[in-house]
Amino acid sequence: MKKIDVAMLKKNTSSIIFLIVVVLAVSAYFVYPRLAKTDADPWAMIPENSTFILQIDNPSKFVSKLKSEEELWQTLMNSAVFKKMDLELAGLDSLLKNNNTYYKLLNSSPLTICFKVDEANKSVSALFLSKINYNPGLGDVKSYLTRKLGAKYAVVDLNERDFGGIKIVDAERNKTYYLSFLDGLMLVSHNIDMLTEAVNNYRSAIAYLDNDKSFMAVRKTAGKKVDAKLFINYQQIGVFLGLYANSENSMAVSKLSGFAAWTELDLIAKHDELLFSGFTSYSDSAQFLGSIKGQAASENKLYNISPFNTNIMLSYKFDSEMVNANSIEGLNYDPAHLLKFIGNSVAFGCTATQMSAFGKQSFAVVDFKDRERGEDELRKICRIAGSNHSIRYNGYVIRQISNENLLSSLFGDAFKPIKNNYYFFLGNYAVFANSKEMLVNIIQMYDTGKTLDLNDNFKKFSDNMSSKENVSLYIKPDEVLNMASSFVNKETALALLNESRLISAIHGASFQFSNDGPLSFTNFYFKLGARVSEENLALWKIRLDDDIVGKPALVKDHITNRFMVLCYDKRSNLYLINNDGQLLWKKKIKGLPQGDIMQVDYYKNGKIQYLFNTRNYVYLIDKNGNFVKNYPHKLNPAATNSLNLFDYNRKKDYRLMISQADKKTYNYYINGDKVGGWGEPHSQNIVNETVKRVVANNKDYFLITDIDNNTLIVNRKGNERIKIRGELKKARNSGFFVNRTNSKGIILTTNEQGKLTYIKANGRLAQTDFGSFSKDHFFLYEDFNGDRSVDFIFVDGRKLKVFDRFKKLLFSYDFDHEINIKPIFFNINRRQSVLGIVSDQEKTIYLFDNKGNIIISRGLVSETPFAVGSLNNNKELNLITASGNTLYNYRLK
């Protein structure tokens, strides 16, 4: 087989562009001055087995229409192919500048373009048929082209065939173009065999398309006042796509030849959209559309179940009797028992944007007309397959059928990516995926109202989709571009990469077929352009005056018993937002808060106030935005860290510890008075970390770390409790934790080299080595995998690593960008803990479950630390974060 290379793809493109220029130039020059006309029909010349036929009644108006739709044209200009075509057409100014009359008639002749696979050369050839209604003298044409094309091209007589014509030889690109005239039609192609076939078809007076009933059925439906008309020959489309598919997918695309017979589509271009509508014919029930002709078109309700970030979805309706699966490989089971309970809708979908996640994030939805008996039948298959285990999540039961051929045997090769067959029921629909985690993700999306039908962009997109359908394919080319290379050959992958700017500007594409009598109504729709709504999972979002900085705080509303959000922007504006996302007040303060905002009950009467410090003040503000009496407190000298709040006996006898510019750490009562008997420990340098309290063996340890990473450990009176012997040098982004792993020390942390460091009661240090890490690494000490043994979590630069107590690597992950914000570990329910990591450069949050799976793959926008809690103080769980000047509320469950 002859290999396609990138150069060949470029040559084919260049050839087509050049042919367009030649057709337009010659027709514009020679049509106007002559009045003699003939009525040759271009359809009589169409080569047999053409894959695509494009008919443009007035090319000049067509190009002008595209250019008039500014956003659409600017999007098309992202393509190297379209940009080159535009430049070539602009070059016609110079070809025709001496005759303005000719220029006005440029592009006026009806144009038909055929595309056909040249199987010998493994390429696509194009034939241009321009109905100029005149037969000019070849000598005149030859002289004109010689003069206008210049020395770069050789213009000579065509002697290889028994019809007159001209050859245009481009020695630089090793290309030859052929031009001929026949009864008022101009024929141009770079493939002489294709041109010859067209001439012979016309001479024989037998137009093969006239005898094709399927073609004639759709040709009759073509519109009159449309921008262009496109005809698709399904018998040849498999061969056409096979040129670009890789070996693994060539068989799959070849099956498209059995989908239907012909499609005719009327093209309308407007603003930032391309709309194709028409009809599709099918010859018999052997073709897919013919096999479902008895199925009435109906609304696709599977969009109501699919996750909001679904970017591939193939859906079709069928009659269970049409499924010819007599058996399922590897399973001693007759599928007819299951099929009689299945409804008439099935879909395959995916949310992945990278091929590495394609299998993990694929899913299938199957409609059941009798859920109860269908569910019983699936449980029976589980037992036969030897997988009778089940788990529960949020009231849903997840089971598994251990047979990788189940769905593909029933519904076709499109479902092959689903191999592990974990499933649960959602109403009358069974949802399948390759992992429990993906199903949990789908459940979370559904329960929080984050389904595709509620996606703002999809709602706008679907306004141009047919409301009823039998077969549909929905894709988001801008999101699946990165996966294309796994389905096409290397040469095509490179070509797609070169067109990434154009593809990235296509925000949605849909292909729908709906039964409508003897034909299938067909609707193709492409949404292009720069304007697209931000997609995320937010229940609500609110824009504030300037960029939000720091971590939002969840603070209790003592009246409603719900929670509100307190946050601040870089202009030192403080905002209080209620649980519904409404701004209650904004207050200007002096300077930015140094750290977390805390809540206290200052008066011990159940009313909540909000406590924090800036560099020069300690603030205490009530729910109405008013300062508590005697606040703010002036700090002298200035604070160098964020205060920490302690309530030792939980009696609201608060203590505030804060380090100040004299390198001392102070202890205050909530009224601002100093705590008597506090030793005011003095650090070697400025302290900018919040004082940390650790309780071990019923003793308090207060850890004070300065900017040189030297640490003091004191008791409640501020006196040294442990004198560290040796050099600790705690890592800047590491915390202090009570040792729950062994008896090497009472407190543990990591040092600047990333070594786990134990602090013993006598001050001696011990170390364990988990590998080499930078001094800026983050360290957490939590039970990551839920085995009731604490694990060691390192985030360093772009890498996440989780080790168990035996130093075994449990999980690792590589991010695209360095992590600069401290990760957060929290519980999503009693059984599931989650590690949350903000990638501020990507403006997104990664949530990892205890298996290392990303439980929400996309949609959590963030550039700041986030807070987790229940705004409504119920079983719901909210995640509050910010990006730019926008505060987001996400519901995780």
C-alpha cells in the first residue's frame, strides 16, 4: 500500500486551491463577451463512485456571504487551507485588473465540485465543472493563461486523450492540471483519469446518477435559495475515511458504507454557524437507516442523564428485534432474555479530553421498558459471569458484569470501549462504565443537576438541533482534538495539528437523522467562533469588584443556622455573601487579611462574629458588617503572621496567638488584653507562619517557625517545652503532625530536603527517607487510601506522590503545571476522603479519591485555596473558591 505523507496532503490541498483559481479566472474572462450558449448538464458528467458532490449556484455570492459573516470568516481564517485559498482568490485581482467587466462576472458561473478517492495513489481527486455556457477557442485560453500565469507554469496542449484540452504544468510542485471544454461546460482537474471519465460519461449519454433511485430521491429535495448543496455517497464514504484512519480503526470506518445510500444537505452560513439540512435515502433494510425505518423519531432524553462535560455522544433508537446478537462471547447466556426488557434508546458517551482517560471516562446508557425485570436479568448475568458483588453510593446500587464483550455484542463496535461493565440504574436507564469511580462521578453530576441538558453552552447549541431524532452524534471538536491522533494515521494527525486553531474554534458539531416517511430528515450543525460561555459546575457565582485573594471562609448565620461566605479582594474590600449567592454587604478595611478568617462568639450569646488580622490591626466584625466595640485593635509592632485562635476548654474563653515585628509571639484575650504569665517567646528571626498547636499525650505543643525555618516548641505559658537538638529546618510548606505511625517521636514534619523528621520528647531528631524533594514541597499526613493507617503525601512542583507507612508508593500523578497552593484533605462522606489540589496556572481543582481517581474531571475553576462545608447545613457538600474577581459555589454532593 502506498503511504500517504504530509507533503501529499499539502499538495492535494494546493492543487484544489489552484484549480479553483483557474476555473474562476477562465470563466470570468471568457463568459461575458460571447453570447453563444449550450445546455450541457454537469450531472451527466459526474464520475461514478464520487464520495462528495458540492454544488454552488453562484460562487461569487457564496464567498461574499461567507466574508460578510465576520465571526464565521475570522474563524475560517484560522485555517491554513482557507487562508491560502483566500490569498489565491485575492490574486485574481491581478489576473483580471485590466478588465473590470470580467472582474464583476468573476465566480458567476454555477460550479459543481466532485471528490473521489483515487485508490491507486491513495489520495482524493477533485473535478471542477463550471457551467460557463460557452465553448471558447483553446488557443485563446492557452494564450491567456500563458500570459497571466507567467513563467512559473507551462501551458501546453493536451494530446494524451481524444478530446481537446490544455495542460498546466507546475514544475516547482511537480503537479499537472488538466482543462477542457465540452458543450458549455469547463472541466478542470489534476487527475486526468477523472476528467476523462467525466467526458466519457457525457459522450455515452448515460448518466449513472440518473439511474440511481436513492440519489434521485434526495436530489429532488434540494433547496433553491441556499448558499450551497452537498451530496454524500455513503457507499464510498468508508473508502474515503479509510485514507485517514489508522489500521486499528480502518475496519470501523469501512462499516459506514452500510449506514445509508445518499444524503443531500442545503448549506446555510450565518454569523458563527454552519447549518446543513436535508434528507437521507436508504436502499434496503441491509443499510442501517433502512433497518430502523419503522422507528418513530423522538426526543433524545439521554442528554438529561449524561454529565454536563460530555464531549462525545452517539445515540440511536432501535427495535430490540433488530439486534441480531445470538450470543455473547465468553458468557453462557442467551441475550434474547435481556433484550425483551430493553427499550428503544442506547447511547455511548465520553467526557475525556486526553486519550489516556478515554476508557476511564467513557460511559453507556441503555433504556429499559421494564426496569424491574430488566434489572433482575442483569443480576442474573452478574451471577453467570461470576461477579455478584455490589456497593451502594447515595442510595444507588453499583454492580459489575465481568464480560468485556457484553455491550459491543448487543449494540455494536461503538460500545467496545466499555469492557468492565460496572453499572447502576437511574430511573429506567442502566448506566455503564469501566469503573465504580466513573459511575460515582455520573451520580454526583446527576444529583447536583450538572447534566448535559442543563449545560448553558449545550442549551444554546441544541436550539439548532432537531427536536426529534433516530440517530445522532454530538461532539466538541475543540475538546477531543487531543484524542484524534489515536484514531487517525500519523500523517492525518499532523495535518490536524496544523489545523488546530480552526478545530479549537469549533465548539460543537452534531449529526442527526430522523425518520420522515421514505426518507430520513438530516440535520448537521457546526457552532464556531470565539464566544462561548464558561463551563463549570457552579451552583452559583458572583462577581466582586476586584480579584479575590486568600481562602474564602464559611461562617455561620446564627439566625438561619446556615452558612455564609466571607472573602476579600486585593483592594482590601471584605464581602459577605449568603448561601444563595447574594451579596449582603461590602466593607473596606485597612490592609489585606494575613490568613484565615475565623468565627467566634464574642458575647457568649450564640451570635457569631468574624475574627482576622491584617499587618497592623486585629478585626472583629459582626454579621451586619459592623465592628465589635473597641475593634479594630492596633498592633504595635506590626504583625508578621496570621493569628491563630484557641479555645482550650470549648467554653469560648478564646486565646489569640500572633507574632509581631519584634520577633516575639504574643498571646491575647479576645478583648485585646495580653494573657498574663505568657512568656512571649523570642524567635531568631521574623515569624511569618501561623503558630501551630499540637496536642499529644494530653499535652499542648505550640510550634513557632521563623522565616529561616527554625522552630521553637513552647507550652501554654510560652516556655520552652522541647529544646530541639540538631538542625530541624522544617520545609516551608510542610505542617506539624502528631505521630500516629510509630514511636520514633511525638511530632513529625519534613525538612527542606523532604526527609520525614520525627521530634522526640527529649528534642532529638530521627529521620525517614521517602526520596528527594525540593525545599518548597507540600507535605500532608493523612489516611489517603482509607485503610485506617496514616499515609505520607508529597506534592512537589508538578508531582504528587502518596506513600504508605512501609514507604510503598500507593499513587502518583503528574500535573501540567507546578502546584503553588497547599493541598487540602477533606471528607466527602463517612467513607470517602478526598485530596483537593488547586492548579492556579490551569485555574482548576483536582479532586482525588482514595484510589487515586479524579472524581470530577473538569469544571472546578479556581485560582485560590478553597473551603469545603455545607452552606445549607444539611447533607449537601459545597466547595467555595475563586478565580479572578468571581466567587464560585460548587456542590460536590
